[in-house]
Amino acid sequence: MGGRFRRPGSARLNRSPRHNLTNRTRSEARVIDNVKQLSAPPAMMAGTQPSPTPEGLAMLAAERRARIIARAQEDGAVQIARLVEELGVSHVTIRRDLDTLVDERILDKVRGGAMLRSGDTASTTATSPAFDGSIGVVIPTSYYYRHVAVGIAEVLRERGAEMKLVVSEYDPDEEGRLLDELVRDEVAGILFAPSIQLDEDGAELGRRLAQLPVPVVLVERQLPGGGLGGGSSVRSAHELGAAGAAEHLIALGHRRIAIVSRGRTQSADFVRRGWHEAIGRAGLESESLALGAAELGVGPSWASGGVESVLDRIREHGATALFCHGDENSLLALMQRARGLGLTVPDDLSIIAYDDEISALADPPLSAVAPDRAQVGVLATRMLLERIAEGPDAPVVHAQVEPRLNVRASTAAPRG
């Protein structure tokens, strides 16, 4: 993003691996093009799967995984649909192989496939665009973004580059001033988490960013409204994380499920969207309970009496499971209060938290959705460095990183 970096007719798309191999250098930033698969091969489009080849049928798991690793080392990332086609096995088999390689800390799972772990310096530092200047970072005052900043710093440290970090207060006017200040400081590019909601008009912000003389990559945000030319972005697939939490509870047998989500950010909107879509697919809309800012306020913690209010609503509704987005401290207080009322976790109430900051330390340890915030920072920084290196030829790319669902002792089948 930035006036001199957008060529006429540039389209927002994720290019296929074959296109990458013929038209781009083998740089680490090329990985970004593969992390979100927007289309499947023709056979997949037609609703069919390729028939397993004799080679695929006979191939041992170890050999198959070795070929997956080799492909990842060559391209930086792998796509499930392409591996199905190349190896002649099912989607289920490929997903199982990728899960094994993720558990072995060889790959990191991303939407539609996997990529080499960021610590693999042989495949990252050596092949990334050379850069030793400085980039600007504009992020809100939130604990969430300190993990993103760690990922950004990791990439820049490997290259001897500098980060100029400025913090906003969720104030669009202040953010505009900070962007201008970074440009005056002659940064080569900017990573930016703007204070704009999904239901707002993104046209004005898009024009503002297009006028900047340096490229911009949005972090944990996307410009509302869709359309072409919106600029590159990297974010957590929060809607998938929330859907995974709902599906886990539904699979355990829960039907009356509550969600607490108060935030007024894009991330919170994506969480609620994913949750409600999963509940809707299961036909449980009328049985679910949603609590938010109206009941708990919009401050950093739940309003006074919030813990008691949530517990009262849960008991009135007969909910057997709770998904809580944000403010793990209040959630821990709720668990303590529930215990005082004779409710046990998970026997009377299963709980899943979001963000996974301190969930593992609870009693019992909480199941939690864990966005890989540091990886978002890593990918966004590599994407920005590619845009700096390629200039007007850099494509517009959108990447999403799947959260993990860490299942612990706080979820179980409902009684009876």
C-alpha cells in the first residue's frame, strides 16, 4: 500500500505456487502467497477427488512426510490441495501428515496448508530480501500486540534492521499523525493496526494510506468493504478459532452454550462471526446465549458485579458450556465464584477461553483458543520487506494464520 507502490490494475489475490515458481524469486516472503488458499484444483471444484495413484497407495507414511518436508523446503510452504494432487492420497491423509509434522515442530499450520517454522534459519534468513534500514510500527495500547511486536522484532533482528514502534490510543486522528511522523523519520515501510471496524466505510482510510510514499501492511486488520486495491494484510483467522471452540463443545454433546464477548474491534467481530456461524450450522441459535458489552461494560475488565451477572444468566439459561473471549482474569474470578456456588468445572460447566495467556495455570487448566500472534508479526514483517524490495511490482496479498485449540481439563461431556 502507498501511492508509488500500487501498479494500475493490480488485483487482490493469492497466487498459486506454480505462478510463484515462474515469476518470483525464491524469497522467504514468497511464503505469504501460499498461506491462504482461495481456490482448489479443477477436480476439487467439480466436487470430486483425484484417484489415488499406485505410488500414493504404496507410499509409506515416512516417505510421504519426507516428500512434504522437501516440498516445504523448496517452496517455503505447502498447500493441502496440491499435496493431494501430487501424492495421490486423500485430504484426511495429508492433514494427518501435516499434524504430525506440526507436532514434531517442523512445520507451522496455516490456513489451507503449512509452512516451515520461523526458526528454520536455513530457509528464512538466507533467502529473505536484504534489508538493514528501519520500518515503522503503529499498534494500539493492548497486551495482545506485545506478542505481535515480538514476532516483528525477531525478523528485523535477524537482518540487523530497526523497528520504530509507536503506540496509538484507538484514535484515528492520532494514528494519522503517527503515520506522518514515521514518514518524516524516513522509515522504509509501515506495519499498521488501524482503529477501524468491519461495519465502517474503509474508503477514506484506503485513500489516506494510498497517499503515503512508503508501502503499508495491515496487521490483525483488513480494510472493510472488500474490492480490489485494498492493500496487503496479515491477521489471525479468529473466526476459525471461535468456530473450532464451538464445534469442540458441540461434539462433546453440549447444546445450550453461552458466549461472552465484549470487544469493539475487528478481532472481536471476527470471533463473534465465527462463533455464530458454527452455532447456526449446528441449528442451535435458539438455544445459545450471547453476553456482551450491554451486560459487562466496555472497560478493560468486566463491570462491577459482572461475574455474578454472567453466572446468574448461565444458570437461568441452563447453559452447560461457556466460551469466553477476552479478559481471562475475569474468567478466573468466575470460576472461583462458581466453585463457591457449588458448580464444578467441567462437570457442571465446560469452559473455553480465548487468547490462552494464563489459561493453562487455572484450576482446572482451561481449554483455550490460542492465536499465534508472534507468527502474525513474523509474516507481516516478511511481507512488508518483500514489498519494499519489489516496489511497484509487489502483489497485493492477504494472509491468515489459524489459531490452535488447546484442549485441557475444563471441557467434558455434559451430565446426563
